[in-house]
Amino acid sequence: MGKRIKDETMKRIRLPEEGEIFGVVEKMLGDDRVQVRCVDGKTRIARIPGKMRKRVWIREGDVVLVKPWDFQPERADVTWRYTRVQVDWLKRKGKLDERVLQLLDEIIPGA
């Protein structure tokens, strides 16, 4: 049997790849869809893919990575959700764009 990872900080933190952008979940829409405000200023309807549905729980105010669709730029797929510990690490290391911090403050005052 393998060892369990008890601390969230031990996991590797995923950074945006080509075509992915940071966003903050504004609203849960149901039917595995969320409304995400992205750092490029657009609000997109993002789909939670099947591999994340029951394994990763997404709430309003979460920082996520989204990949906009090529054929419908106002829609996207959620590719990753960051935990609070990971968001704090990204802030400390300067990897998180200043616009994401502004979005977080708009959606959740005092975050």
C-alpha cells in the first residue's frame, strides 16, 4: 500500500499551459456548468468535465484554470481548481496575475 499525502502543500501546483487562463468562479449554474470571470475581462460559461465532476468540488469564489473553446470563445472547460493553500502559494511566488487578485476581491470582499 502507498503512503497517503496528508498535506495539500505536498502536491505539485499546476501552472497555466498554452491556451489556459486563470479565472474566478462567479456563479454556479447547475448541470455541471459555472460562470467564470477570466483575467482577459470576459465572462464565460465553463463546463466541468466528467473526470472532475464527483472528484473535485467547485464553489463560488474558487480560482480555476479554464481553457476557452476555439469555436465558441464565450465558453470554456474547467481544467483545474486551486485550493486556498495553493492560491496563497501562487500569490507569494508572484505566479498569480494581479487581475486575478482584483477579481477575487470583487467577488469575495476581503479574500
